[in-house]
Amino acid sequence: MMRLLRSAALLCCLLSTELFHAQTKSYVVVEAIQNLRSSDFQGSIAKVSEFLVNEGVRVEQQSLSQNVFTVKCNLSESQYLNYRKILLGCGFVVSDNLTRLDNTDRVNELNSSLQFQQEQLLQQRAALNKMSLESEQYTSMWQGAQDTESGIRQTQREIAQLTASEFYYAVELEIDDETYTPQSSSLTFVNMPGVEYSYYRVEQPKDTVTSPVYQGVFLKYVFTRGKSFATLGAYKSTSNSDSAVDSLASISSAYTEFFSFGFGQDFYSKHLGRGNRKFLNLYTGYTFGGMILSNDLKNKFSGYIAPSIGLELFKNKYILVDTKMNYVVPFKETRNVRGLAFNASFNFVF
């Protein structure tokens, strides 16, 4: 008798311990969403696929197009650490978002719901056993029991999904082929008006056509990240016409003002951070547009193209401080108007 009581006490102790551990378990999933750009698209796919096979990972979803590869899977903590090492060797990580979801409360809620459903099913079956098959209520009661069983199976599936592991990473990876992908996979518009100062030195000035140096102030409007912009402003000669020219012909011929407008785009190097740093982002770009060369007696319109190299001194979500050098090539009066423009600009989110 004493041996039986000891065994019962031990069994109760074990059941209490199991119940305690079941109640204290926590079920956490970290959603890891990454976007990657790779200059070796096929090589990156091969590395990720080899990792998944070697680790025995079950892929939930996978797709491949000409320039985009996506995969979804669940990884343990140790597998995720190895996955990160593979990821960093495949290309440039554009975005890396981690979201921690604690499903413990949901699991507890589902367990309580499951217990209630099971008790309800027992009551329904007990009521069915007491009913006659010819009873008017038998059919509705039988259908109710079937619905309860269906609800139990659904709850059990959800619990199994949430408790497959106490902690894991739900990974969603997208790899873009950088050969085909522009610098921004989605066009993002911004509203950043600003002002730009420009110092323009003519390469081969001629006193009857141009002055050696012009200065100007421009409105510069940046409207996409990446970045695209429009400019509008005017240059004015810094030379004193009374002392710079000696004849009436020179005074009447030299252009003293350039009214200019243009559209431009800047591009960042994939080897120098792709413009994602806050400080010292090097870039190249171009501007094309038109300019009106004028003085008191005449004016002339000319289109122009201006390749550029620049350095963003500082930028964040709200302001941009930028410098660059343009080589301006007009399509008319090219020999005596072309030259270097040194620009500094300040833009802000409005």
C-alpha cells in the first residue's frame, strides 16, 4: 500500500513538473526580411541553395525569374547565424529588417480554446447518445458535433504551427541581379526644394563673346531619391565691362548673362556604399537643358550637356548638403562658352 502511495505521489510530481514547463515555455519567431543586390546573380543563388540543402532546410516558397530570386524558409538560431555569413558573401544588403513576434500568449489562448472545444464535444456526444435517431433535434446536434470536431482540428493545426519550435527565424530573402536592376528597385519621390551657388569659369574666353568668370544662384529641386533634380537660375559676369573691354564692338558683342535651366540625375558607385552613407558619398551624373546667352543688345538660345562628378558632404532624411563640378558644353558658341562650373547646394524636405 505504501509503495502504491509513493508511486502515485511521484506521478503527481512528474505531472506537475510537466505542467509547469508547458506553462513557462515561450514561443518566439523572428521575421527576417532581407533584400540583396548581387553582381554575381547565379553564383549567389548557388551559394544560398547549397546552404539550404546542406542544412536540410525545408523551403516554404521559392521563385526564380530572369533577374529576381526569392525564397522563404524557417531556420533555427544556429542555422540563421550560418545563413548570415553566406548572405554577406553574396552581394550588397539593401535592406535587413528583423521583427520579433512572441506567440506565447496566442498559444495559451489556443490551448484554453482547445480545452473548451473538447469539453463541448464530450457534452454533445453524451447528448447524442441519449437521443433517439428519429428525434427532431438529433440532426442539428450531430451537425453541431461535426462543426466542433472541425474547429478542434483547426485549433490543433494552428497550435502545431506556432509550437513547432520555441524559437526560430522566419526568413524571406530576395536577391536582385544588379546587372539588370537600377539603383533603386522602386522609384521613391521626395519633395526637397533648395538653392545652389555656381562659379563658372570659361575655358577659352573671348572678349567679344564671353567674360572669363560668371557667378550664379539657382533654384534646385530634388524630386527622387537616387537622385533626380531640376535647376533654374542665371549666371552673371563678374567682370567690369568698362575695364574688361576696350571697344564699342566688344561691349555690344560680349554676353554678360546666362539664363539657364536643366534636368539632371546622379548615380552612386556600387563600390563606394551606393549613396547610403550620411557623409561623403561620391557620385557621377549629368545635366542637360538650355541656356539663353544675353547682353543689352542681343540674346541667343543654346542647348547644353554637362557631365559631372560630385561629393555629398552630408545627408539624412531631412537635408542634403552637396558639392559637384560640371563640365558645361553648350551646342552653340561652344569654343568660347564651354567651361567648368563649381557648385554647392543645400536642399531640405519641405
